[in-house]
Amino acid sequence: MDNQTQDKRRLAVLTSGGDAQGMNAAVRAVVRTALDHGIEVFAIKEGYYGMVEGGKYIVPMNWDSVGGILHRGGTEIGTVRCQPFRTRDGRRKAAHNLIKHRINNLVVIGGDGSLTGAHIFRQEWSSLLQELVEAGDITPEIAASNPYLNIVGLVGSIDNDMFGTDMTIGADTALHRITEAVDAISSTAASHQRAFVVEVMGRNCGYLALMGALATGADWALIPESPPDVENWEEKMCEVLRHGRETGKRDSIVILAEGAIDRNGNPITSRYVKQVLEEHLKEDVRITVLGHVQRGGSPTVYDRTMSTQLGYAAVEVILRATPHQEPSLIGVRNNRVTYTPLMACVERTHAVAEAIKARNFNLALERRGSGFAEAFQTLRTLVRALPHDPAPGQERYNFGIMNIGAPAPGMNTAVRAATRLALDAGHRVYGIYNGVPGFVHGEMEELHWMSVAGWAMRGGSELGTNRNLPHASDFYAMARTIEDHQLNGLLIIGGWTAYETAYQMYLERENFPAFNIPIVCMPASIDNNLPGSELSIGADTALNSIMEAVDKIKQSAVASRRCFVVEVMGHNCGYLALISGLATGAERVYMPEEGITLSDLQEDLQNLKQGFKKGKRLGLMIRSENANPIYTTAFIEALFEEEGGDLFETRHAILGHLQQGGNPTPFDRILATRFALHSVNYLIDGVGRTTDDAAAAFIGLDEGRIKFNHLQDFPRLGDRKYQRPKTQWWMTLRPIARVMAKPCPQDDCAE
Ligand code: ADP
């Protein structure tokens, strides 16, 4: 130990505080990235407890130690609350244990408590070592050669309550559990005409309750940051629920965050809400407290991939760290990995809790960020039993809404939100059925508030959709449809065909002035191949469907030595293949953007053979459907099967249309709702503006922010030959996928 020097070659990772789904993915990424850089890496089991205890709790990790954990919930390296770490004595022991293992780089994955502890530990480091020297536990030379401790924090917490990241590890999965539960409760509630109060986690943070309500189409949400702003909120709430019943709604759901309070700071309990509903509505009310279900189950695609990205970034930060560098928190903001000083994040997180305590709710909401406040405002409109009446003398516009292209989960959510938001603003909405042919034949119906009830959670397309592009002769009929129904604006929700159709309509304005109305295209395609948006509605659902299927396929192969070639959709875009590959631990992803060459296949085969020779049990390759026209899935299967000989078998699985089906994930529902809000506002503004050329655009997410691109830029941003965007942000994830999937250097690697 005497000749040790402060270097970056030894690192430890720990999970602390409440467990969260995705922590395993983060640990796996930290371990594999570190090993890839030649860094020795340790796991400190049971969080700070293990650090204080030392000994068997600090274990060296290898490539295989983190094999087969990606799909597991909780944290494999354990977490317990640790009182001693709150004391200086405990932290001195912890410092001694790190010194014994020559560890001076630490990745802490936990909530704000754990990260506060990390920050204190980092600040005290030199003085703790000084005390160890004074006690004769370490030599002054050892203390001198370890002048600082590098700390990087990742936020593991299902509550999504931390400043410095848009999403915490585990929040997306928790939202999935809530959405699944509320969807299920809705169906039983509807059968019996019952009201349900669903309590979700979140002591100071209403994220889960708010987004859960937005995603499920619940009738009322109570969150700590924004208590009901009227004294008689109980009556208001019952009025909304009663109106809902009168207009045909059979279920009523109130979602309550566990930390919900009223304006005076008094807790609102689920029992109280039940009592209020029973008294006012005179119907059966049930309470469901979701509790630890929200922490359970396998992590979602988002939690696996985001945590992988963060774990990878944590090691990169440590490699770049300079002496006396402040600990940083690695998070995601606007769909990009970000680095923020850890303590600033902890302080700003506490500031929200303080604002709530001081009953300064406007400040609390503001401190949560604009997206949160906007979501809350949207929810307040969507949950109304009926729209506001148009303002006296207000001009009322007629908007058409349609779906074009293959069905994408979330299309219905978008139609529902857009319809209600437009109705609430005093306008009329017409649903155009069956895509372009329906448009040509004028198949449309006026949509009312209750026409779209229950659509938030439904997969498929209630309006009907297909991939037909308009023929040259169809534009006349489409223009007639617009004129006959006096449409003032058009919202087209769909994939590439939708965008092509809208672009053609835009070009046809010269010939058919009827097309000179505001038009918005909203990206809804599982392929995520639309220009102007980093993400399209439906892709998250498809990815989760793929991941669930691949997890099962992997389980089926435990007893045999087998390689699977799984074919996924995506058309000419490799997004589904790459992201599902990252989420399932695939060792190879074949994408159309990169193609497949014979030498690729030879190399992959070689790696497989070597792996199976060393005892590997499973191979997983994911192939995007159009990766190469010659080297098809069947070809690769046959090649590997033949060449694998006695070493391994090869099977293929073509996932097909299960990827287009299913109820939308919470992310897709929330994205659809967000897009709908901005699209409707865009259309309303567009009609109001009198220019020669009416607004025409496609909406999207650009680095996490809503952005409209003019339709004339469709060819500039979209590669029309290959039907995909010209730039694809997610291609930057390829190096991470490659590191995670490198051939295992150990003898008995399982994944
Ligand atoms: P979370 O990290 O999920 O917020 P806790 O608040 O329970 O969970 O914190 C987890 C652990 O982090 C605690 O058991 C304790 O060991 C450590 N910790 C929390 N707050 C502090 C603090 N102020 N000082 C030192 N250690 C702390």
C-alpha cells in the first residue's frame, strides 16, 4: 500500500437509499465501461453500510459479474439505510475502507439523501484521512498520496424528484406500473360504475401522480406542488365526477400523491377523498394504495437505456476529472446527458420541498420546471367533464383530425387530447376516418367531448388508418372535402405517408386553394423515422414490446447453447434495433444505416464461436428488417447454424406486428398529449393570422423541446429515398452499445 499513488485506475460503485428499477443497468454500464478502460472496479454491497463495514462488502467486479442483470428490478448489489454514515465516525471508517482498497473514485447511485451524504463525504475526505493518520490507521504518505476523492452521482429514485435531471432512474418504470394498474382498475370500475382513489408514491413530488393521471385519463389528480386552489375543492372535484357520469362515463378515478396537501398544508389522505366522494356521489368508492408495486418489476426500455448511458458517462467523467473537481450529478435534460454540480442539485431539490412547506405553491411549481407546470395545466383541461363554452362572439373554427400510415400506439391519445383541447378553446372538431381514402370520400364525423372518452389508453387507431398515398387525381376530391366541411385547419397524425401527403397538399396549394389552411403533421410511427423530431409517438411502446419479447426469448434458451437472430421492424431506420439491442444486452445489432457485409458476418461468427467455446450459453443478434436485402434474417440464421456446428444452435424470431400493437406506454401517451397541446395552439394561431400562405408544419421534439418545422423543409430534413431523417441523434449511442456488448473476456460469460 505504501507505494500507491492517486490515479484513476480504481473505482467503486454503490447503490443507496430506496431501490429503483434501472439501478442494475447503471451498475452494469459503470463496471463494463471501467473495465473497457482498464480500470479496476469494485462494487460496494449494501450501499454506505458496506462502505462503513468494509471487508466482504467491497468486492472486485469483472465483466461477468454484471451479466444477466439488465432485466432485473431492484439492485443486485443491495442497498440498506445506514445510520452510521450520517456520523463522522462512520464516514471515517468508510474512508479507511476505501483507502484499504486504494479506491478514490466513487459512483453513487441513489436519491437526494444518498447524494447529500456523498457530498459531505467528499468535503470531509482530507480531514477524515488526517484523523486516520492521527489514529495511526494510515501513514501520512498514504494520506498525502490520496488528496482527493472523485465522486459522481446518478439519481436512482422512482419519485423523479431531483433537480439536475429530467428523469431519475426508475421513474419511467414506476409510471408504467401505475399506468398498468390504473388501466386495469378503470376496466373494473367501469363495470360497476365505481369511483376509485388511487394513491401513488411521491412525498414531495407529484410527478408520478400528475403524469399517471395524464397518461390514464384519470378524472382528478392531487399533488403536493399544486394543491386545489379553491377552498371548496371537494365540491369541485365531485362536480366534475358527477358531470362525467351524466355524460356517460362509467368509471371515476382520482389519483393522489402520498404527499398531497391542501392550501393550508394539511395532508389530504386517500381515506378523506373516499369519504368526500361517498358523501357527495352516493356511490361505492374503493381505495387502492399502489405502494411497493411501483418499485417492482423489470425496468422499462427507457430505464435500461438511460441508466446505461449515465453509467457510461460516469466513467468518462471520472477519466476526465481534474484534482479538486466538484462532484457532479449526471442526468438527462432535453434528451441529452448533462453534468451539473451535485450540491447545487441537492440544494435546488430541497428548495422545492421548502417552497411547499412554506405554502408558496407558485414557487414550488415554478421550481419543478416549465414542463411540469404545462403538464398540470393540460391535465386540468383534459379532466374537465365538459368543455368551456365558447366565449361570446368568439369565432369558431372547424378542425379536421386524421391518422395516416401504419397504426402507432398513442395515435388515439393524441386524437383525444387534440379534440378536447380544441373543443375547450371553443372550436369544432371533425374526425376524418380511414386515412387518405376516407379523406377523398369525405368520411368524417363531428367529435364531441365524450366521443373520445377512454381513448387515452387505447392502442391502434379509432379513426382508422392506412398507408395509402393520394393519387394525383385524389387532390381534387380532398380539396372538395375541406371546402364542403368548411375546415379551417388540419391535424394529420401519422408516419412517413402522412408527411408525404401533407407535403403534396402543400405543393398543390397553387392548384387547389382549399389546401391553403393551417396544417400540422404530428409524428406517430413506431419506426421513429420522421424528420424534425427526435422521437415519434409509438416508438417507446414498440421498444417495450420488443424488449419483453426478447427477455422471454432469452429465458427460453437458458438450458441450451443457442444463438438467436431477432428481426425487428423499423423500415429503413435502425432506431428500434439499436435501442432494443441496448435494452436487452444484444451483442450485435444490424442496421440499415450501417448495412451488413460478409466480413461483418465472419467476424460475428468468429466471436460467437469463441464465446461458446469458453462456455457462453446464449447469443443474441438483433437485425433491423431492412438491414441488408441479401443477408436476410433467414440467411444469417442458416449461416450461423451451419458454421456453429456442435458448438451452438441458431434460431430466428421475427417479431412482426406485435410491435405495432398494444396499449401505448405512459411516455407515448404523454408525448402525444404534449404534441396535441402545441399542435392545436399552432392551428388556432394559424387560422387567426391572415397571410397569403397559411401555416404548414410538422411538429417535433428537438433536444427535448417542442419545435415546428415548415412543411417546405420536409425534403431538406428528411431523406425521402430512404424514408428517414437525414440526421439521427441516436446514432451517437452506438459506441455505448459496442462497449456493453463486447465479447466477454472471461470464460463463463452469460450475456
Ligand atoms: P435516498 O438516497 O433515497 O434519498 P435516504 O435519504 O434514506 O435515501 O439516504 C440513504 C442513505 O444515505 C442514508 O441511509 C445515509 O446512509 C446516507 N445519508 C442520507 N443523508 C445523509 C446526510 N445528510 N449525511 C450523511 N449521509 C446521509
